[in-house]
Amino acid sequence: MNFSLKINALLAAGLLLAAPVALRAQAPGSAGQTAPSPLAATQGATLGGTAVEAGAKAEPLPFATILLRRAASADTSLVASGQTALDGQFALPGVPAGTYQLRVLALGFQPLALAVRVAPGQATVALGVLKLRAATQQLGEVTVTGQKAVVQQELGKTVINVEKDLSSVGGTAVNVLENVPAVAVDASGTVSLRGSSNLTILIDGKPAGTSNGGPGPRLDQIPASQIAQVEVMTNPSAKYDASGAGVINIITKKDKKEGWNGQAALVVGTRDKYSPSLSLSRHHGKATWNLGYDGSDQQYRTLNRNAQTARLADNTQLYTSQEGLGLQHNRNHTLNLGLNYDLTKEQTLSVSLQPHYEHQTERDNQTLTQQTVGSPTITTQYGQELADVQVKVLESSADYRHTWEAHKGRELTANAGAVLISANIPVSQLITGGTAPAGFKQQQQVDARIFFGQADYTLPSADGKGKLETGARLQTLRNAGRTAMFKPVSLDPSAEFQLDPANSFTYSFTQVMPAAYATYSRTLAHGWSAQGGLRTEGTFLNGGVEHSPASVNRQYVSLFPSATVARELGKEPGQNRLQFSYARRLNRPDFMQQLPIQLYQDPRNYRQGNAALLPEFSHNLELGHQVNLAGGASITNTVFARFTQDAIRRVRTIDSAATRDNNVGVVTRETYDNVGTTNSFGLETTWAQPLTKWWRVSASGSVYYSQVAANALNTANRAALAGTARLANNFTPRKGLDVQLTGTIRSTVLTAQGRQLATGGLDLAVRQRLFQDRAALTLRVSDLLNTQVRRNELATPELQTSLYNKYETRVGWLGFTWFIGASKAKADRIDSAPSSGGGFGG
């Protein structure tokens, strides 16, 4: 069963949300912001234009590089540089009078160069529409049309362009992340970065709802057609929260075309799965209104098999097994309301409101057996677990942005908001077939209140080569809950259950987390650039259980330095780049991981917090290299190391008292402990190459060596080699038809007391664009061979356990999308094909 995962995720939702929710003001700036001229921004003219693809449709070229050099033969130095926005527009301010050469560079397109003259006293130079033709390379008799690089390294982060690359598209944000190097998504929807699920996932700087615990918009409800880029920061700068293995920021498209724009979609999956969605925006004058709805009504089947041999205190060995068949029914409704308003040319105000409701029911029928090793007698019991989870979330925020036209790059941002969470979680376990009453009923209620505020300020240096960023935030969280446990009084399953005061409790806690940071970055001579920063974070956590000594009181303040150094080795920016980075990171245990109370998963397993649990700190180092070759090929290699102190892991032991009293066999307790130090060393590589004009292949993989030096009970020193690999083939057999075949595999990895076995899968997607790109029809089959499964093995002196969990991952999806207004289906895209998975917490 996975209910304790979902319950713990909900009980800790505030803590998991608190760190990323305040990052909305810290999210990277939008594309199109240009590097200030080395001259004062108040001098000279502003050059502006729009870069588009040559052709009838003239699609905008986002993220293209703009270079302005002096035209004199004796002096061709760089005067200004920048990058196009999502709509292809750019502006270079502060250009003095003179003659220049302007170059527009976009990977996969032929460079465009043109002469530009700025007259004395001229304020603006309008360059109009600049059309770039696709680059081509001859391979025998085949012409290969170049495409934009899939992976680009920038200072402190890796940017994956997914807007026009089929290898990064599978229908939803979940599929996009599955295709991102160093990122893995398991069968239950949990996202991990280099093997760690303790990370921050943002959507335009706002927290995302995933199986990792965030209560924001669910990733499988966000169409891939709305995503422009994914930013992966394994060593984030001091500007970002220090918690987790890294930050993944999903950047969506920003549509400011006049009138109504957007899309409506309906996706139907095999075995009762339905997902409607609507996304609309209206831009008029200074205001942009946004309205969106995402819904789902889906059913999923589950299968779990667990077997274990336990050695009790008297050396008796008991063999137990448990098998369950379950059905989950997930219903979700999310409404998105937003307004962006330009107060002046330099000031913008944005407000948003997002109510979310989720209702999940689950029925799981179980067979439980028990046998003393050496005895022929087998005891069999039958159980049924019923759950009814209802979650209500209301998120609201207001954002303010102030820029200075006379001082390009100078910026002040501020944001404030609140997240309100309310949940009701009744769970019952009915056990029959024993000689004494067994089973339980548990009623849980949770209420969380999160409030946050933050301000950030950016100040470029006078010469335009440096930038100072600083900011502060404060967030508070109050979480209160109640758990009532009821136990049977007779063997009759219809008999009344009585309250068990010993396992019923009411808890509350408050957490305050202030933070402040400062970073400075600068472009140096000979292609060098550097960035350094320092962040300080405080954690003040206080809470406990009413009428009980069980409590948590933790206060600590920590410093988190970060640094990045990069060198451009090629003639053009991003062509050949070498980069080194370092960051100190934190894994902050949440309240429920520290509160010593019992939360039952099923009659034989429960989880309990550890009041002595310490925060986990790590030192992270990376050395990366990227090269972009002719013909659209790109190769990226990264060597990384992570050194972790007081590593937090789950540890399982036998509860002798519960085993004796519960009449269901061996009862195990799972808790959290600081197991010692862990060291990981690894290599990541990505490669993308167009083989023909209709076939593109991309591959990525990682291999890393992990060492665990344990000091916790029932854990041992161990080491292992692990890795992941992915291969995608993308075909365009004819105009308007796109096909994608993707295979992934993850090797066996270490856990605190055992290992998680290897798994993998194969996905197939086909999309046909219709009605002159006004609509699209998509067919997708996830986990084509039905091989995605979670298998764990545990081995300690007292426990030998094997766990098998199979979620319904092979699903056929048929989706239809209609594009509204100026929106149209893009070539080389597969949209509206949700991944399998769903429900609260996954």
C-alpha cells in the first residue's frame, strides 16, 4: 500500500511547499533580457528587432543570441550582446553613434549578419523582422535540417529546450521531465534528480504538485505544449533555497498576442480515464487575463506482494507474506485565475488565485499468511483496506516588478501570498480469519496555513560586465492535525470499533524560516565568467502532541556558499563551454519525520518519526563540458561528486510489542535515521543528432558510484555502481505526422538497508496535426511492454524482506486538442498524452 506515503506527504505538505513557494520571485528572469552595454545605459540608441524562422509561417525564434560588434577593420570588439525573448524580440540599449555589424545566432539555423549604422543623436534603430534560414548538412544523398540545441549550459544551470524537440515531448510535464538528463520519474510519478527525490520542482518559479509532496498544479495536468524550457540546477546559486538535491524549473510559454488565445483538450485513456483541460489568455492594452481548468477522473489498478522472514528476540523465525489487489479512483479539479497588469512601462503587478480539489478513494483486498519456520502450520487471514481522501487547496499570490528603462538590468521584485490546505483522510483495515480481533480504523484531519513574503533586487555594474543580486524572504507555517484510532472488540467484522486513546492524538507545530542572500557575477577577459554567493537560512521549528511528552523543538542557522566558473572555448557563445561549480546543500527533515507517533500503512507496517533526527548537509561539485557540432549535433558531459554528512534514510525494524498484541503476524516499524556519511561520484552524458531530415536520435545516460559509511542501527557499510540510460527515436515520416519511440532503464540502486532493483520501460506516441494546425490528434501508449515495476529488497540480521509493487502503467491514451486564436500546433510536437499515474501523492 502507498497510503502512508500519501498521508505523510499531506501532513508535511506545508514544509515541502514552504521552501519552493517563496521562490516565485527568485525564478530566473524571462528570456529576452539583454546584457547591458559596456557604455552607460543612458547614452546612445536602442537597437531592436524580431528574429523569426524564414518561411510562410515566420515562427518566432526564442533564445537566439544577438551580437553587436564594431565594423572597423582595426576594431571588431564586442559592443553589446543579448538574447531574444519567447516572441523572438530583442533590444540592445546604450549603443553610441557609429557603424556596426549585427549577428543573429540560433543553433540549427544559418547565422544572419547585417550592417547597422547609428546616427549621432539617434534614439532608436528599428531593425524590423530578421529571417533566419535552417542550416543544412549533406550526409551522402540525404539533407539534414538542423534544429535548436536540446541542451545548453548557462552559468549555474543547464537549460533543456523542449519547445521544438520531439525527444523532450511526450504529452505532459511528467513526460518532459522523463526526457531531461539526470532526471528520473518512477512508476508512481515520483521525480528524482541524480537518485534523490528530495528536490524542488517549480513551474515558472511556483511550486509544482508531484508525488514528492507539493500541493501545487499536478505535473500530469500541464500539457507539454505549454512548456518552452526546463532549467535544471544541480548546484543552484545562493539565490535559490538551499534545501534539496537541486532545483528543476519548468518555464511555460507566455502568450501576449492580442485577443483570445489558448487551447482546449480532451484525453481519454483505457480502463476509465478521462482528462479535460482548458487554457485561455486574453491580452488587451496593459492587461493580460488568464483562465485555466484542469480536471481528471481516472481509475488505476494496483498489485503488491510482500514476503519476509523475521528473527524474533527468542530466535524464533517467522515467515509472513502479504498480497493485495487494489483499485484507485482519482478525481481532480483545478482552476487557474490570473491577471498581469502593466502599471507603467517600468512597473508590473500580477495576481493569481488557484483553488484545487481532489477526491481519491481506494479499495485494497489483501491475503495475509504466517508460518513459523520449520512448522507445517500456516495461518491465513483476509483483509480489506478502504480509504477516502479529500483535499482542498487554495493558493493566492501577488507579484510586483519594477525595472528602470534608463538602467537596463536593474530590477526590484516583491511577492507575497498564502496557501491554505485542508484534508480529511479516513482509513480502515478489516481483518478476518484470526483467533482474536484484528484491524483498525483511523480518522485523520489536517489543516495547514502557509504565509510568505520576499523581495529581490538586481543591480548591474556601470561597465555592464557585472551584476549584484540580493534578497530576503520570510515564511511561516502552521500545521495542525488530529488522528483518531479505533480498534475492534470482537471477531465480528460488523461490530463496533472502540476508540484507542493510546494511539489517538492531536498535534500542532509552527515553523518559521527566514533567509537572505547575496550573489555577484561577472564576465571576465578571454571568455571567462564567474559567479559567487552566500546564503543564510534559519529554521525554527516547535511543535508536539497534546497531553503527551512527544514534541519537536529545533532551531539552527546555517550558511550556504556557492560558486561557478566558466570558460567559453569556441568562437561563438555556447559553442564550446567548460564549467565548474560548487554548492553546499541541505536536506531539512520535516515535522512528521521527527514526530514520534505511529501512522499505520497496513496491519503489519507503520511509520514513526525520530525526534533525534538531524538535518543532512552535503558538499556538491561539478565539472561540465558542452560542445555543439555542425549539423545540429550536441554533446554534453558532466563529472560530479556529492559528499553528505548525517544522511537521512528510512530504517525498518521489528516491533515486538505490536507483533505480540496485534494478532496479524510480524509488525514492522519504519522510521528515519541519520545513517552516517554517503559519497557519490558520477558521470553524465547527453548526445543529440539528426540522422536524416525525418529521423532524429538522442541519448542520455549517467553512471555513479555510491559509498555508504553507516553508523545507524541495522545498517552496514556498503558501496555499489548504479546508472540510468535513455534512448529516443523521433520520426517525421510526412508533414503533419510525428512519431516518438522512447526507451528508459534504471539500474539497481542502494537503499539504507538493501537495494531497489532495476526497472525500465518503452513508450510510443503518434500525433497528427489537423485543419492547418488548428487541431491535433494524439495516440500514445505508455509502458508499452508493461515492465515498469518497483521492487525492493531489505536485508538485516533480523529481517529479510522482498517488496513488489505494480502500478497500472501500461495505458493507451487518445487525445484531441483544439487551438484557439493565434495559437497553433507546432511541428515536431506531441501534445495531450498524459503519463500514467495519479491520485494524491501519486
